[in-house]
Amino acid sequence: MPLTEPHDDHLPQEDPVAVDGAVGDPDIGDTPADSGGDPPVEPEPTLPEPVRQRIVALTATVLPTLPADEVPVPLRRVAKFAPNRRARLGAPAIAAQLTADPLFRQRVTARVLADAGDLGAAVVEGTAPAAADPVEVAALAYLARPRGWRELIDASGAAVRAEADSAVVAELVREAEQRATRAEHDRAVARVEAEKLRDELARVREELGQLREESRQLARTLRETQARERKATEVLATERGRAARASADVDAELRRARARLAEAEAAAGVARASAKEARSVDDARLWLLLETIGQAAVGLRRELALDPVDKLPADFVADAFAEQPGTAPAGPAARARDTDDPARLDQLLALPRAHLVVDGYNVTKRGFGEMSLEQQRKRLITGLGGIAAQTGDEVTVVFDGAERMHGLPPAPRGVRVLFSRKGETADELIRRLVRAEPAGRPVVVVSSDREVADGVRRHGAYPLGADSLLRRLARS
């Protein structure tokens, strides 16, 4: 087949007569010069497909080594392709350029022959080594075009066709051998299957004999079983009579037990009535005692002329922010308890009129220290608002700060937010709040600072770790 393909007709073409005359094609030099005009140009030979592919591959290999000005314009983009894509995608353009541009073919031939070595030299001299690949010889002969190059290509085509025919014959022989092998294998398999079927038939016959013997034994067993069944039926009738007599005895005993149960229930009713009367007496005594205590408390409040107050002790501390001299704690040992139990916080907040005091930054930096201070304060105050709403207890949170923070959102209902003054720490303000509470009121201080815990314990408060409050907030 020709080197070019039908879909490459749009590529630029050159006058093969003028170009071949310029580069001195050997075949053109053999034509007689006395014809009075231009020497005739022989058409391009029909190349076998392996030869055409080899020519394109050789050209694609040397294409990037050519100077940029020696590469034809249609092939400059092809020269930039990767090596494995250059021969595959640029084959039409390369084939067309080799056919139409003898100068380009001559430049490619020079580099291909240099890489081919002794084989290239032999092809240039018009000979083909006997051991050489005919496809390689034909490709080099097409590019170099020595004297007799067409005969070399024709010989290569004949060798390629002979190899193809030989390959077809070898394939047919191989297929015939495979069919013969498969047939022999199938016969062997059939013989094995026949042997298996004969063995299976013998086994089935043997099993049939065994089944017949088992059937005779089963018939004997069935007759024996039927005889035993008749005997069992007779025994069953006897036992049914005995069961009927036993059932009558049980019914009589059940009636007697029910009569005893009715007597026991009557006695229990009398006992419950007696217990209820005794409990009523105890309830009356307890109510009278509580009523006496309540009236005594009302009388004491009236005697002391104590009016309802609008402010709590912690409010006075928040307003004064100054140490009140002479405030001595009373009975701290009766209230102070040290515990690490997280459920202890819920128990203490369930006490009447409990006051929860929180060391703000000690809790926030332990629970969510990755936030900014403003976000820490907001998150803690919001959570304490939920606790205050759920329990109804008084809640005070104390933060370190030389002056009150600006832009702080309003505290939730039931939550008091305090900042320590300049020169004063939140620990001192917490101790002042604890000292201001009356003896007997449950005060819970949440802080993981051991110094704070020891200080408030001496004044009768309940110290708890920051983790107990953090888990309580997470649960909410």
C-alpha cells in the first residue's frame, strides 16, 4: 500500500518531480535524458503495512532531534508529542510529509542511517544481509532510496507475505492439534464417566438390596409396635380412671384451700385496718409537730420584727466589694464536706435555698479553654442560667478582672455575675461571698483550685471540682 493514507489529502504537497531532481534520487538518475522533456517520475510503491509502520516509527524517533527550522510546519506540533503518542497520533501527517517532501525525507534518512550502523551502510550499497529483518531493510531502503530500492521493498513484501502465510499455516496446524487434543481428552473423560456410571449402578443395586432388607425389618418392627400400642391403650385407659379419681381428690383439696384463703384474707383486712388506724395516729402527731414548729417560726419572726428582704447576702458583698470586719464564721464543721462525686452537685443543689458560687475562669479554661475569654464567659453564664431556671437556686459566678468588662450581655434570670476589683483576685471575692452567708445555709463553691477549696471549707461551704459542673452543663 502507499505510504500515505486517503485522509491525509489535505496536507500540503510538493512537486515530487522537482524535489526528487533536486536531491538526486537514484531512480531518477537511471532514466534516459534524451527524451526531450522532464524525466518520468515513477509512482510511489505500494508498501506492506509492517514496512509503512516501521518507516513512521523511525521518522517519529528522529523527529525531535531535528533543528526546529528543519521540521516541516505540519509536523512541528507532532514533534512535541510524547514518544508513545508521536507515531500513533502523528502517523498520517508523517507519512504524507515523507511522500511530499524529499528534502525532509533526506534529513530523516541521514539520522536513521547513522543510528542503523552496518545495516544502514549495507542498504545504501543496495544489498540486504541475509540475517537482517526484511521489514527493517525495506524501511531503510524506502528512506535512503539506493539503486534497486524498489526491488528491496518488493522482496520485503514477499517475505512479509510469506511470514504471514506461514503464521496462518502454523495457526491452522496449532488449531488442528488443539482440536485433536481436546477430542482425545473428551474421549478419556467419557471413558472415566462411563466407569463412574458403572460403579454408581453397582452401588445403587447394592443399596436397593439393603433397602429391601430394611423394608422387611421395618414391617416386622411395625407389627411389634402395633402390638405394644394395643397394650399401651389398655394401660392408658386404666391410668385415666386413676387420674379421674385423683382429680376429684384435688378438687376437694382446692375447695378447702380456698376456704382457708378467704379466712386469711379476712384476717389480713382486719390487720390492714388496724395498721391504717395506727398510721393515722402517727400522721396526726407528725402534723401537729410540724404545725407547732411553723407557728413557733412565725411567732419568732413576728417577735423579732423581721420583714421580708429584697437583697441577699451576696448582693451586699457585690455592692460593698470590701471586707466586713468582725464577720466570724459559725459552725463550719457542720456544713463542710469534701467530695469528688459528680452526683454530689445535684444533691447539694436540691437542698432548700442553696447558693451556687462558681470560680469562672477556673471552670472555663478547664472545659473550653480553646475559646476566647469573651466566648468562655458567655458559654458559662448561659449554662448557669439553665441550672438556675431548673433548680430555682441562687447562682453567682466570679471572674478575675481589674474592672468590669464592657459589652457583656445581660445575665440570665437568677445568675449574678461579679468581677474582682483591681488588686483583688476572684479567690478572695469568693471567700468574701462565703463568709457573708448565714450559718446553716448550703453554699456550694465550684473550683479546682485547692487553695480556694480549703479556704471555703473552713467557712462551712461545700467545695466541688470544676469537672462536676462541666459534666452537669454537658448533660443539660
